[in-house]
Amino acid sequence: MRIFHTPAEMQQAALTLRRVGRRIGFVPTMGFLHEGHRSLIRLAHQHSNVVVVSLFVNPTQFGPTEDLDRYPRDLAHDEKLCRLEKTGILFCPKAEDIYQPRHSVYVTEESLSRGLCGASRPGHFRGVATVVAKLFNMVQPHVAVFGEKDAQQLRVIRRMVRDLNFPVEIVSGPTVREPDGLAMSSRNANLSPEERRQALCLRRALDRAETLAAGGERSTETLRNAMLEVIRHSPLARVDYVDLVDEETLEPVSRIEKPVLAALAVFVGPTRLIDNTVLKPAEPA
Ligand code: PAF
């Protein structure tokens, strides 16, 4: 595994790999890698013959009061895990190499990023789209892999690739869960044992919505209230949002006629967690 720290080294290596006909698979991450990331790296191997993983905690996607400083980091562990997953190149740049002084060009997605996390984290998707566009230029991937836990991010990236004509295929990987159902997230490391227990309310709320929808419930208001009711049983949980939106446009919907994304963000103690599921209209009995 080669390790690069500067964008210039990374881009040079990527251009050389392309010249000799290699197909580059890319997994962008913010590090503190877990089983979810490992599954994305494995997926990248299926679509390419050299995998690049980036580790970069991107400051522009964090708001001024958010957890940039608390974001967990463990470079030695990440390096070990990338070796185990046969990563070809590990790219770990410094913030000052990614953002030059007086950086003033950003990528803004203007529709899909308005609601859900975009509403509660102003500027977040501008930071994500900008860094992913920059990383695509550095890594020159043929294919890039993103997790479905970040459902809105995945859609914003697909839209950016479409609208700005990036020659990159986007592949998504399913959410990987702990045995009890909690979605894997680097932020889970910040939970106390009691918070970890109560964090299960996210998955339980989604389970409740899935059960009701499978039983024929189509009103998104009813489903949303049922999800909120589940979360109310966890005193350490504070809802940021619980929303049911069209799976493609991410616009709010009142009934499940087409696939609907049920997405939620919940603070458990100080840690903000997200999760989602897609609800389909129940087949008539
Ligand atoms: O999903 C993430 O970890 C980040 O948002 C990403 C895509 C690596 C951009 O910083």
C-alpha cells in the first residue's frame, strides 16, 4: 500500500495508473474506519483493479458549533484496516494542502440539499460537494463508492456528477449495522454506554415505520408520529428531524404512493446520529 499526503503526489500517481490502463475505485472517508467502510472498500474492489481510500476530516462540511474537534481520529488503526482490505493507495492530506489560503471556489447543489440534514446543517452539503469534487480531481477515479446511511449525501453527489459531467460512476453500499441494529458510524465511538443503549431508538423508530407501512399505512403524518413516539421513550434522545420524503426528489410527501425515504437525525447526548430506510407502498392483499 502506498501512502500519499499531498494532492500533487496523489494526482500524479492517479494519472500514471490511468495511463497504464488501471481502473481506479475510490472510497472517500473521514477516517476512524469501521465495518461499514470495510464493506465499501470491498465493493470498490468489485468495480476496479486498484482502490484508493482517502482519510480527510473536511473542515468545510462542519458548522462553527459542530463536532469537528471531537470527530474521532486514529490513523494507525485506519492504516492497518486499509492494508487488511488490500487498499492500493491511502491518501491522507492535510487541511492546508486541500484548502489553499483565500480558497474561494465552492460547489453548491441547490435542490436536494435544502431539507433534512441540509436544513439543520447550513453549508454542510456545500462543504461535502466541494471536497468530493476536489478529491475526484486528485484521485481521478473511474468509480467512487458511498454509503447509503448518508442517503442525502449520496443523492447530492449523484446529482453533482450528473450536472457537472464528472466521468465517475457512483456506486452505493448498504448500511452496515451492529448486531443490535445500530447503524455503524465513526461517531458511535463518542457515545457513553447509556447513550449507546438509547441510540437504538433510531433503528426502532425506523422498524416501527416499516412495520406500519408493510401493514398498509400510507399516511406519512401517521408514520412520522409513530416514529416520534418511539424516540420519546429514550430520555437522552433529542430529535433534530424525522422526515418522510420522496426517495428521488427528497420533497416532503403526504402519502406513500411511490418509494419514500424515512430519514431521521437524533442527538443522543451531544452526539448527532442519522439513519434511514426506504418505505415502499404495501402490495394489496
Ligand atoms: O461521508 C463522509 O465521510 C464524508 O462526507 C465525505 C464523503 C468523505 C466527504 O468529506
